[in-house]
Amino acid sequence: MNSTENAYGLWSLVIINSVFFILFAFSFFKPQSRRDWRTFGLYSAFIVALFTEMYGFPLTIYFLSGWLTEKFPGVDFLSHDAGHLLEVMFGWRANPHFGPFHILSIVFIGGGFWLLASAWKVLYQAAQRNELANTGPYARIRHPQYVAFVLVMFGFLLQWPTLITLFMFPVLLLVYARLARAEERDVEARFGERWREYAARTPRFIPQLSQGTS
């Protein structure tokens, strides 16, 4: 268990972790259009808000301190380990980094970055050939890059939920959904019937359990 006085106020860690996860995503996403930069900017804002509370100032802990100390007496909520609120609330008293929510979060985060990298490779190759991206992850869903960002952010929510990121998450879902629809209008105007045939057989965000023939 980290000491209370060393758990927060670590602004260097806020900067280092924020820069790392933002640049890591940037290396795969490589935004070009205004829509791309908006997508990436919203993800970046989520990451900065997350690590600000994880290492800088625990706003959620302070705001909920009365309820938390009443429901979970004996827990030092100003320690870093106790910031893994889902592990605490569901009774995991061992090292939270080995708790079920933390492990599940790593699966979502890792899967999200894998999907982001896989999707960008397909999209880049299609753009070089001036073709519609419809292979790899794009053969299963029409917007794997948006889904990838959502998986990463959801993973971080499981690991370290905060009031700000919990508020941001559904807002970002709505924004990404709108951006996806705007992107589809542009792609349809460019590829026409090829896009409509692709869209008819390929779900927007959630892949089908089995790919049937259309």
C-alpha cells in the first residue's frame, strides 16, 4: 500500500503517462483530417482527465469521501491502491493490480490498441490504392478505429473510474457515433454503390457473431 503523502501530487507521472498513451495511440491512428483530429483530441482529453485523478488530484475521492469512508471503514482512500474503486467496492483486498477488474481492463486496453493498429494498416493501404477499406477489421465492422478508442477508454474506466471520465464516456460515445455517420456520408459520396453494398453486409460498430452470406 502506497503511503498517503506520496499517493497524489505526482504531476510528473500525470504528464509522463498522458504523453505516453497519447503518443502511443497517435503512432497507430495518425490523424489527418479535421474529423480525425477531433476523434483523437477527445480521446486525449479523456486520458489527461484520467491520469490527473490517478496521480495528480483525486477529485472523485474527495467528492465521495463521506460515503466511501462510511461504506468501507478502515480503507485509506488517499492511498494509491484504494483509488482502484471497483476492486475496493467489490471486496478485493489483495493487490488491486491483480484484481479481476484491473486484469479485465488490461484485456480491453490491449485489445483496443491492437484493433487500432490493425485498422490503421488496412485503411492506409486502401487509401494508397484509392480503394474502399473492407478487409481485416473493416470486414467485420465499418468503424474499427472508433471502436478501438472506446475499448481503450472503457478499459481505463474499469481500472480507475472517476466522476469526470464516467461523465465523459457516454458523451464521447455519442460524439463518435455522430462522427461515424458523417464519415459514412463522405465515403458514400466517394464510392457510391460499392459503399452501399459494403454497408449492407457490415455492421457499423458491433460485429456479428457469425458472418453469413448476404
